[in-house]
Amino acid sequence: MPEEHAQDMPICGDCDGFPTVAITTGNNADGSRATLTVTCPACKGTGHTVTRGPAHAKGAA
């Protein structure tokens, strides 16, 4: 079975292919940065979307 390659899949329109970001929330007491890592909810952190096949009408042959 052929493997799906990332370059063949369309890039997510919500995150533009950058699915994970680090948001700075301030500094800790020791001077290091406090960050939150957030992933794109639309593509679930993959950076790509999977297109579905054509929709079929109910009862169509």
C-alpha cells in the first residue's frame, strides 16, 4: 500500500503549515521564559489537511 507523503497533502488553511507554536506568557523567577505550546485544532498538529472524496447523494447508484 503506498504511503501518503506530506508534500502531496494540502497545507492547513488555519495554521498555514505551522501547526505548533510557543506562546510566551512572561518570565519565571529565575529569568527563564514561561511558554505554552499550542497545536492547531483544525489539523491536530500535522500542518496538513486531508481532502475527502466527492460526496454521494443518498440513494444514488
